[in-house]
Amino acid sequence: MRLLIGTLALLLAACQPQDPDGTPAPPPADAPAAAAAAPPAQPGLVMDLSQPLLARGNEPFWAVRIDGTTLTLMQPGVPEVAYTAPGAQVTPGKAVWQARTADGQELAVTIYSSECSDGMSDMRYSMSAEATFAGRTVTGCAGKASELTRPAGS
């Protein structure tokens, strides 16, 4: 299992833009800045990025389904919006997706290797999340989509 996760992390990192020396290129200048209160990564926790993930939060309710290079933003009363990302930038303790729609809307999602509770349902998640879209940053929890059957806000 650890070999699979390690291989996936290397494959994801290999898909990232790189400088001529082989190191990952810095994010574009117009990329959203990370929030100051990002949750700390917890050493020893493993993030399984091999399956579709679901990140979601409360007040305001939001959710992002991450399935390969497609990220789908879901909010109550708003049509779903599909974004495309070249892959995740994976570093110890976190994975970051920088995604865009065809018309240029941007979405940044960061998944952290830190356990999380949504505060409303007493549900425990294996990861925490942060998403930036439409000029705002929201925080929440994340996990494998197959294990999180109940949508945010219900």
C-alpha cells in the first residue's frame, strides 16, 4: 500500500510544470495566496490521492469533488461548475490543485494531511481542506468520496 501511495505521489509530481533543473516550477503569479491559518500537516498520516476525493465545508456550504484532473465545485442553489487542473502539486503533508474553467474562472484546492471534524455532524475526516474561488477562501474537511456519501449541508 505504501509503495502504491509513494508511486502515485511521484507520478503526480512528475506531471507538474518543472524548471529546467527538474524542480517543480513555482505557482503562477496570479495564483491565490495560501491562507494564514492553514492546518498543520500531521506527520505519519498518509493521504490517499488515488481515488476521487470530496472536500466540503459548512457555513457557507460548499463541496469540491476531485476526480483526476476534473474538480467540480458544488454550492446550494448554484449550478455545478467543472474546472480542469493539470494535476496536483504534492509536497509533504499537502496536495494543491490550481484549476480553471474554459472561460478563465479559477479554483484552488489544498488538501492537508490533518484529521478534521466538520463541527456539525461529529463526522471525522482523514484530511482537512481549503478552497479559494470567486475571491473568497473557505475551509472544511476532506476524504475519499466513496466514504463520504452524505452531501455537505444535509
